[in-house]
Amino acid sequence: MWVSKTYPNKIQQEYSIKNKICDVKGVKHHLEIFLSDTFLQIAKIDDNLYLQSFMKAKSEFLAHIGICSYKETPKRVLVAGGFNLELAYELLKYDFLEVDFLQFDLKILESLVGFFPHFKEVMEHKRFRHIPQTKEEFLEQNAQRKQEYDVIFDFTCKGGVENILAKEGILITELPHLLLDIEDAKAKMALLCEEFRVKMPFVLPLDYGMDNCFLLASKKYHPTADIALQRADMLEDLEYYHPILHQSAFVLPKGIKNALNGIAKN
């Protein structure tokens, strides 16, 4: 048996599975979980695949590349969209961070209790806050509160979080694949406001899938020149993230770099 991940009109990847152990329809999303000899469990949420055995590595990399690119000490982080509680778990390793997690589809989130190994630990953590709202509701409410975040991880389909990012803030968001859809990636980067002094794509090395391209947009700090090495070197219990890997993730093939000339800022 196989479960597939499709990159629209271009590529389809298939992953070997044994059987389905969960099938849940939420308010907006559809979750299926399959057992896999290779990846332990595979969660399919709509058209996205989460490989259980790789979630720690991917979450490590995204969390620490964001926090270690912030030269001073960030205080508040927002994870908007997606269901990746392992990302929140990695962020909570920093005892100076408050982590807000924006996800309104509670039925789907609760159905992942057996998929994310630190689910209960994260949900009950004193510095973690789950916000069961849509992005639109949250932004409208936050416009009145005037609360800002130092680092935002935005996994929603649309932007709009720039206005709640602090004046020295960092935004990390997904990009279309830089080899398959360079024009779409350029268009998404071009939409970001001019307040961002840095706009740098990066990739996850040795990732299994096709959703391994991201963008770090920063209003002040540079992810390699301003990397907080002391903070990065003190991290423990890591399997994937490393300061040298952090820096190398922003090195792009010359053709892609040329194609992004005038749009990327580094």
C-alpha cells in the first residue's frame, strides 16, 4: 500500500504504508494517519504529509534557525497555522520564550495526540498558549491589543502577520519549491513589505519531501552574520540542527541565486 504526496501538476511522491489507523474530518481539515515501517507513522492532513520519524529533525531546524538568527534575546514567538507541536516543543527549550500556537481546528489537533511524542508536555507547558482561532479572527483581535511578536512562523496559505511583528522581528514562512516553481517563489517574496531588510530563502538539507524550501525575512538581523553562536552551541539533545548547517542552509545554487537577484535581500 502507498500514500502519495503531489506537487501540483509536476511530481508525485509515494510512501510505503501498512494500514490506516486514523481518519478524522475537522472543521476545515481532513486527517489520515498510516503506519509505516520506514517512518513509524505518516499523517496526511489535506495534501500535506508529516513523517513522524523526521518531525524532530525538521522541527529542530526551523525552531533553532529562527531563534538563533535573532541576535538579542527574543521574548514572544507565534506559530501560525499547521499542527506541528514538535516545533513548539523545540521553541520551549529556550527558557526565555513564550510560545503562542494559532490553530482553530481543535478536532484535528487533538487527534494527533499519539503522533507527536511531546503532545501533552507541550499543551500543558506554562509558557505555551494554544489559541483556537482563525488567523483572521486573531489578527482582528490583536489589532486592538497591539501585541507584537519577535519571531513568527507562518504556515498559513496567506500572509498578513507582518503588522504584528516587532520592529526587529523575524518571519519564517514556506516557499514554493525553488527548482520546481521559482517564479511563484519570487512572487511570494515580492509581496513582503519593504520593512524587511533581509529576505533570504533557505532549504532543509537531506529532507525526504518536496516541501523543504522556506524564507527567512528579517527587519534587522541577518541569519548568518548575526547568528547567536553562543546560544546555538549551548543547545542539547539535538539530532539535526548545527550552527554550520544553519549557515549552509542559505547557500543556494548559482542559477537560483541569479533568478532571485533584486528580490532576495542579503
